[in-house]
Amino acid sequence: MKICVTADGDNLDARVDARFGRCKYFLFIDTDTMEYEAVENPYREAPQGAGVQSAQLVVNKGAKKVVTGNVGPGAQGILSSAGVEVIFKSGIVKDVIKDL
């Protein structure tokens, strides 16, 4: 399954970023193989709408779950409408994935 984890770095040793829309990176991880793609968040510095735009990016990339620390109401609405489950966790990305 493809999941998305908000991260403060571009690898599995990074910490889960508590901010969804303004995280540094989105890590799109295939939980079957642990292969991943690190995508620098293009909306991190957006003056407004970072969460909504980030949620659309996650949906477009085909993630079925999002692991993050916090999601605003606009982003939550988009993710929920697309059937993407949001899981609130903190810690090191690879450890959080193992715990899922």
C-alpha cells in the first residue's frame, strides 16, 4: 500500500513533521517493499492554502493513508473526500511505518 508521511528530511531516518501543509517533505512509501519517493513540499511557503494544496498533491500521488502530526480542516476535508485515512503519529519515519 502507498502511504504518505510528512517528514523533516528526505529519507526514512527523518522525523515525522508535525505540520501537514507546511512540512518540509512528503515521503511516499510503498509499505510492501519500503521503497519510497521523497517530494519536497512545493507549498511550504505558500501565503495561504498550503494544507489544501498539499492534500491535493497527496491525493494525486495515490496515497491511501497519511501519517502526520496535525491536519487543518480544509486539508482534512479533501483527504476524507478522497478516502485517504489520516493517522496522527510522531517519531522516526521508519519506526512509525513498522508500528502501522
